[in-house]
Amino acid sequence: MADDRDDESGHRRRLKFRQRDDHAVELFEEARARLDDTDRVNRILLELGKFYNPYVDAPIVDLATRRRILEALASGDRTTALALLDERLTAYTGGTDPDTGD
């Protein structure tokens, strides 16, 4: 009986972890799609900064990168902003494609 509860509890923890992973990837996708809305991108980056990236032992988007992305957007440099977002997404996913796992 106790083993069943432990198994169920472990399963729930794994699901929560997967949901958080998926949520972070969704936030990256939203940021890429909304580069014209700097305020929204800022809020997304702030949210991503709350999540931990075990691959780099740091937040998914650190403060310095967040600032660089926002500065790039403020100066109209979407290419740099996209490159920085992609760089952080790649670091977060460990170099795998978040959609396929490859």
C-alpha cells in the first residue's frame, strides 16, 4: 500500500517536471513570436529567469542575457535577439531539439 503511494508520488513529480520543461519551451516560442512586444518579451524572460537550468547550473535566462535581448530589441536588432533566445534554448535543452528530442 505504501509502495503504491510512493510510486504515485514519484509519477506526479516527474509529470510536474515535464510540465515545467514544456512550459519553458513554450515561453521561448512565445518570446520568439512576440519580438515586437518588448514588454511581453521582458515578462517572459523574467519568468524564464525563475527556472533553473541544470545543464549550465544557472537560471534558464540569466539577467545579463535578458538585458542583452531587451537592448537588441530596443535598437531594432531582431536578429541578435533571436540568436540570444536560440542560444539560451539550446543551452536549456542540452543541445536537443525540444520538439523531437534529437
